[in-house]
Amino acid sequence: MTECTSLQFVSPFAFEAMQKVDVVRLASLSDPELRLLLPCLVRMALCAPADQSQSWAQDKKLILRLLSGVEAVNSIVALLSVDFHALEQDASKEQQLRHKLGGGSGESILVSQLQHGLTLEFEHSDSPRRLRLVLSELLAIMNKVSESNGEFFFKSSELFESPVYLEEAADVLCILQAELPSLLPIVDVAEALLHVRNGAWFLCLLVANVPDSFNEVCRGLIKNGERQDEESLGGRRRTDALRFLCKMNPSQALKVRGMVVEECHLPGLGVALTLDHTKNEACEDGVSDLVCFVSGLLLGTNAKVRTWFGTFIRNGQQRKRETSSSVLWQMRRQLLLELMGILPTVRSTRIVEEADVDMEPNVSVYSGLKEEHVVKASALLRLYCALMGIAGLKPTEEEAEQLLQLMTSRPPATPAGVRFVSLSFCMLLAFSTLVSTPEQEQLMVVWLSWMIKEEAYFESTSGVSASFGEMLLLVAMYFHSNQLSAIIDLVCSTLGMKIVIKPSSLSRMKTIFTQEIFTEQVVTAHAVRVPVTSNLSANITGFLPIHCIYQLLRSRSFTKHKVSIKDWIYRQLCETSTPLHPQLLPLIDVYINSILTPASKSNPEATNQPVTEQEILNIFQGVTGGDNIRLNQRFSITAQLLVLYYILSYEEALLANTKTLAAMQRKPKSYSSSLMDQIPIKFLIRQAQGLQQELGGLHSALLRLLATNYPHLCIVDDWICEEEITGTDALLRRMLLTNNAKNHSPKQLQEAFSAVPVNHTQVMQIIEHLTLLSASELIPYAEVLTSNMSQLLNSGVPRRILQTVNKLWMVLNTVMPRRLWVMTVNALQPSIKFVRQQKYTQNDLMIDPLIVLRCDQRVHRCPPLMDITLHMLNGYLLASKAYLSAHLKETEQDRPSQNNTIGLVGQTDAPEVTREELKNALLAAQDSAAVQILLEICLPTEEEKANRVNPDSLLRNVQSVITTNTPNKGMEEGEDNLLCNLREVQCLICCLLHQMYIADPNIAKLVHFQGYPCELLPLTVAGIPSMHICLDFIPELIAQPELEKQIFAIQLLSHLCIQYALPKSLSVARLAVNVMGTLLTVLTQAKRYAFFMPTLPSLVSFCRAFPPLYEDIMSLLIQIGQVCASDVATQTRDIDPIITRLQQIKEKPSGWSQLCKDSSYKNGSRDTGSMDPDVQLCHCIERTVIEIINMSVSGI
């Protein structure tokens, strides 16, 4: 609004005085300034105030005194004397008329019969008519604005254009708005004033006379404004009006700018207000408000604001009218001035040769960037990157030249200087078009060379670990491997913004890097000499040496140029701490791959060297020895866990690549088993469990490797036990830890064990104190505890000592299981006089896990120690599986020679299948042998049989509860039998067998096909919950040709039917009855006796579990009796008294109920004098029938 430049606006001083009603400051205003505020002051003086205080009365007198000398006050007083109620009614009628006749109607109720123009009419009119003239004109403009649908128009009006009557028209306007606020809302009036000449001046006067409406007017104008204000005349006039308002009230300018961003309207206004604010509060060294504002818009998180302002920049460049009046041009000029203001003032324009650069260290003819300007320079670089990359700004030649001068300047060696160099380097990569001439390209090459030379000095002086040298190396490696997308990601992450970079734009930079600055051999040689990052952790951000080494390993540069990287990686792994840096695990993985896989097939020896065993052992020194474990450690837990991850991953990768390595005739060395035995794997895993948040994915990766290669260290029971040991209860117990408990040494414990035969108290006291120690603190006592276990097998040792030792062993098992198992197995060997005990190793026990069960026989009746033995057996069975699988893969490279010995075409895979089958057969035999030995242990010895220990008491008690509700003497004896060592050992063994059956159901099938003593069937069926799986293969077992297996299957089925009365059990039981009927017709007399004598009692269990089988079973029994009777006598079947009784019993079972209760039938004492097998079988049949009837009658 250039038409307003000659007019006098309300000054900020005057507006602030009006806001605060500061009468003293108002009195100091000049007459022209005071003239602009008269409408409000006259109304304050004449209207009744709401404030009745004495101070306001005094201020009002001062205002009256101030107004008394001003002539224009009289005209304003006359304006206030009009009947505004009548005026408002006429105005409402005129609005209705305009609405009815259309906006273009020339009729007016407020003003009629205009003989001259508006200006002359205004001059000749009195106050009421003047009010009507202005009101009519203003309503006409407002009505047209409402009908324009947002399209801007310019309304020519004599009343608002004549310089002679501007002040009088402004007075009338202010009075009208103040007296008729409902008819003339101030926001609508402000919107209408934008469409007339001098509208900004009228608007400022209107707001100055109603200062409380400032924010309301500004927000209304912004909300109704255009999204891009520079595109239209209306947008520019709106922007100028708001700028005038903010100049009048500069304290609210930034708030108005916030409204602009909030509404995403009038971007030019936001920039203009920022420019005004920057000029008013110039800052020499700090980052200007303009840089902060524009950076916030383009780099903020609000995508809507970013798009809105980016459109403003793009549209501004497309306009040919790029003059000084454009807000975008003013912004670019201001930014360029700020950029030039921090450039070094003295700078040599000649290109420095290499000889000149080496004149003095750290001194250059190039003047450096001042330290106080570095942060501002970094902010300007990021802003220009955002303007060019996000908003699409195309720099002019002057801007490009100055930007290149700034980017290639040399900052001081401070953290901010390192950041500036990194940003400059990334900006060169992102916007290579800034370098257009050969001189500029040479300037960039010299600057890059300076970066390489000064990198070490910068890192040592600034104290920043992540220097720009690593970024240079990384970019060079990416260029060599043609990973341009990785370079783009690196640039975007360093600049902190996502910008579009075409890979083709990097072609010239790639040539410079790969041919002039960093050849691949230079990169590789330089990378090895880069010092490792001290205490590397995730807290150290930026680009580090580890990123460079990782990329070089991926591209196989070290092996290609025969550069050893093993020592660098080992040193870096040693220099690590928590939280774990995310690049460490990928580095180890790619390093292992470079060890095992050659860089090319033509050169199979081009591989890196693995870490030596001695270097690995040095890492773990002091981990598992002494009382103060942490004090003895030279390396952090992070380093130890990383080396453990390296070893396990290396071994796994070695096994996985066996075929490939064999084809290449390479056999990398595997780490020895003795090395693995010396590494406290479980202790380290337990430490990692408590640091899961800080270790990232390392803990889960270690668990995966353990589950694959060391399954015996991942037993579920161990994890549950560990949770109990490390839980709240353990913490409370350790709070009770006294100095006495800490003072007990392993030597004192050994002395206490030596005195066990005569004194139990001392060892009890010591081991009770040891239970309060943590698992790592118990490690020094492990050898003493295990070596003295054999003494605990002697009679008279209290059970509490045994249970406490078991508890301590389980705690130690959480930190040192493998070494503990070996010591325990050797300690529990049977002591034979004149025979030297063999000392087994970890390898021996993995090859033959059954060694664990070759212990002292007394262990089998010592439940606490048997629990330990079973735990070790389960672990070594799992370890043996992993050992054999690994052994199979390790020896797989010998398979071609075996293929040659076959000599058959098309059968080259036969040896592999055979080897796998042999391994599975060996494991199955091993597991089944362990199960059979454990089942034998469950059988009572001769001495226990003499003491009336019955192994089937548990099932018998269950059956007695089913058949009768009254307790009996037999049940009481059974309960007494439960409180014995044999019963406890049986329970422990049943728990282990249950786990084995669930883990591999084929073991259960194999064991039952092998068979075991039928006396154990009540125990196994009742004590092993997973025995129900036997129902799946019992039909197959019954179908076996061996009579013994058929008998065992029917006896097993009878117990299963009682335990699991399921539909499936019923169908299998019916099958068994049918098979028995079939066998009756084919068996000889001797085999018939051998088969039916042990299986007939099973029919009672079938009837008890499934009454619907009663008819079939009774028919079978009568049929068996008939066959036997036919062999006994030559008489007909009816003469046989036994068969006759069976028929009568079947037909009338109720009549024989009294006979069933006779003890002679139950005990089988009737007619047993004959030794003939058929006669005995007939009596057995009779007893079976009577027992079934007795059961059914008692059940009813």
C-alpha cells in the first residue's frame, strides 16, 4: 500500500499509551499524534466510566484538560450527540433493502437525493448526515465483500481517498464502530477497509482507538487471507496492512507470526515480520531470528507447514517480478548478507599447491572461520540445504559462490568446528551443482585434502570421537563399492533432513574420490591405522571408525589388499561399554564371513585371520575365580559378551559352511573344546540377562546360539530355578547376610566335611550361611562341595544337610553348570578298593552320557543327590545330541571318499542318509538305555521287599479310593510306604521320564516296545502324566508276533484304561478283547496258558473302566473255559461243572452275589490241587468272572 506512505501512522509509543491508558504519556504526544487518537479520548471523557476510583477521576481531568485545546474535539462531540438507535434502525432497513433488490441497487434509506459527489456532500453536511454518508458507503463495501466469494476487488471511494477529509472520515468511522458494534463488527470493518484506498491507514486508526481489538483483528485478517499472499493484489494489500498494524504494536509481531504459521496463510507476512524483527534486534554473532524461523518451518515435524512454505518459495521463483519489493527477494538478500558477514575477511584467491600447504603444520594461507561464527555458519548451511533440497530454491551465481566460500572455509578445532566440516562435506555431496568451474573444483579438492590431513588434529584437540575423518573414509568406501544409495542416506542423516539426491549427480564426486583422493588401497591402509574408539557405546553418535571398517569388510578390501584387520577388531571389541553400539554385532558377523569365505574363488587363501585362543582367554581372565570377581576383571562385561558371541557365531558358521569349505578344499581351524570349557558361558548369559535393555539384541542373539549349539545350557528347569534364585525372596535372604557368613573360607568348609561322621553341626552352620551368598560368590566353594558329596551317602547324615547341599548345587548350576557337572560325576563314582577311579572329562560325558548313572549305588536311594544326578543326565543327553550333530557336520568333508567306495550310479546320497540314520539310532539307543536303567532303579531291592515296600502302592491306593469310600488297613500301609526314599526317587525319575516323553514321543514308543517289568506298570502309568501317548501305538504293539510284547501291551492297556477312561481307550480295549479271542483259536496249549494267565486279570480293569465291555468279556471268558475244558476231559461240555457254573453266573449274576463275597473264591483256594495248566487256567477264569461280578455288584 504505497498510497499510505505519506500519511502519518500511530506510533508504537502512542499505541502503548492508549493500551495502558497512560495519561502522562498521552500528554507528551505531539498534536498530530494526538489528533489520530481523539475519537477514543473524547468518548472516554464524555461517557460515564465503569471505574469510579479517585485515580481515574484525576486522570479524566487530565484528559479533559488535554482535549480542551484541540479544535477538532467539537466535531467529534457533535458526532456523539446523534441518535444512534434511529441510525441503526435505518441502517438495518437499508441492508434489508439491498438484500431484497440486490447489491447493485442505487437506492438508499440512509442517504437520499445526493446532489453532488460524496466529498462535497460530506463537506456540506452536518454531523448526523456525515455519519449516514460514511455508514452507507461502508455497508455497501461490506455487502460487496460478502458477495465476492473470496475474489479480491478494489473499490474506488471519494470519501476514503480525499486527503482533505481523511481525518474527519476516520473520526466518523471510529465513532460508528464504537457506537454500533453489532452492526459493524470490527473484523468485518477491517476486511472491508482492505478494498479501499488508504485502507491500511484507516485500519490502524480504527485499531488504535480500540486497542483491545488488536489480536482479534489480526487473527481475522489472517484467517480470511490467502494461502500464498504474494500471488495476488489482495494478498499483498492484506500483508501490508498487517505489517502496518505490527509496526504500530511491535511487541505482538511475533505472536501474529505464530498465527500465520498456525493458519498456514500469508507466508510472505511471516517472513516480512521476521525481517522487521531481525532489523530491529540485530545480532552480530548469534543465529538470527530469520534463520531460526525459516529453518523451523522447513525442518520442523509439521509436514503441512513444510509444504505450505515450500510452495511459497517455488512460486516466488517462478514470478518474473523479482524486485526489491518481493518478500522472497528481501529474505534471500538478508540471508546472503548474513552469510557474507561471517565469511573470512582475508582470503587468498590463488590455489594452494601441495608444497605451499606443507609450509607449517596446522597453518594455512586460507583464513579460518572465527570460533564465534561457527555455530551460525552451521545453521546457515542447514538452512540453505533445506531451502534447496526441500523448498526447491535455485541459488543465484552470487549465492552459489558465497556458499562455496563458506563451505570450504576452515573452522577451529572445536566440537562445533567438527560439526561444521561434516555439514559442509555433506552439502557438497548433496548439491554438487554448486561446483561449476574448474577453479571451484580444484578449491574443493584442496579443501578435502586439508580435511584428510587435519582429521587427527581435530579429533585430538576437539575431544570428539566421531570426527569427519570417519565420514570421509565411509564415503570413499561407498564410492568404491558403488553404494550410492548408502551415501545418500548418510548425507540425509548428517544434514538431519530427507532431501532428494539423484545418484547421477554424484558421478563427478565419485571420480574425484576414487581416482584423486582415496584409492581403495589408500582407504584400506588408512583404515587400519585409525585408532579404535575408546569406550565405544551407543551414546557416541555420528560416524565412527567402526562404520568404515564394517564397510571395508563387506567389500572384502582387507583380504583383497592383504591387510590384516584382526588386531584392530580385537582391540575395538575390548574397548566397548554399555549401552551396546548397534554396529558391533554386524561387524562381528561380517568379520566371521570374511574369515570363512574367500574374497574370490581364484584365490581361496584370501581370508582374514581369526582371533587366537590365547587372545580370547585373556578376555576372560578373572571372571570365575576369587571372591572379588569384578575387581579381577580387566575387560568389561560388554567385551566378554561380544567375544562369546563371536566364538559361538564362528562355530555355527563353520558348521553351516562345511560343504562349501570342503568343495574349496579349505578347512578353517575350529576352536578347541578345552577353550570352550574355560569360558563361563552360563555366568556370562546370566550377566547379560540383567543388562537386556543396554545390550540391545545381543542377549537374544546369544540365547539363539546357545539353544542351537549348547541345548544343555538352556534347560527350562534351570531358567525357572534361576528366577527363584534372583527373585525377591533371594534379595530378602541376602539382607540377612552377616559377616560370619562372608568369613567362611573353602578350607573351613573342607574341615567341617571331614568332621561329618562325628559332628554334623559345624557343616550345617556353614552351608546354611552359604545359602545367603550369591551364585558368583559361591564359585570358590564349588570344588569342596562336590568332592565331599560321597561322604553324605553314609548312614546317619541328616536330611537337612543333603537338602541344603542340593540347594547350593542348584545355585552353582546357574553360573558354572558344565564344570560343576564334571566335578560332581567324578565325585559320585563308586569307591572300589584297590581300583583307581577314572577322572572323566566334559568330552567323555558328552560322548557317553550314561556314565552319569554309573555312580555309587547309594545315590539311587538318596533323593537330594539323585535329583542332582537326574539333572546332569538330562543335560548330558541334550549335549550328546548337539555333539553328535556337530561331529556329523565336521566330518562331512570325508563323504566324497565314501561315495567313491560305493561304486553305484545314482546312490551318491546313500552315505549321508546312512550317517544320519546311524546317528539317530545311536541317540535313540542312548535315550532308551537311560530310561531302562532309571526304571530298574525304581524297582525295590531284596531288602526293601523284605521291608514290605510295594512299588504299585500309589496306583493301588488310587484304585481303592475308586472302589470304596471306607479307609482300610491296606491303604494306611500304602501311605506309610509313600514316606520312603524309594518313593521319592520314583517320583523324581517319573518327572524326568515325563519330560523326555514329551520332548520326543518316539522314546516312549521305543521303551515300551522293548518292554520292562510289569511290576512297574502301576508306577509309570500313575506317575508319568504323558503315558497317555501310549494309546497311539498299543494297537501296533499288540500286533507284534512276540507273545511277551502282546502280554505287556494288554497289561499296559489295562492300567491306562483305569487312568484315562477316554473314548480312545475304549476302542483300543475293545480291540484288545477281540485280539484275545482271535489268539484263543490259534495258540497251542502251552502258549495259551502262558498268554492268558497274566492277561486275564487285565479284563477286570477293562470292565471297571468301561462297563459296556461286560458282555464281550464274559463271552470271551466262557469261550476260553470251554476250550480248556475240552482239553481236560473227553466228556461233553455240559458235564464240566466249571463251565456249567460260568453259564449260570452269566445268566443270573445276581444269584451269585453271596458266592462272590466268599473268601475262597477271592483267594482262589477252590480245587487248586490239580497242577494241570488247563485246570489252573479254568480256575483263573472262574476267579476273574467272580471278581468282575463282585465289582459290578458293589458298584451298583
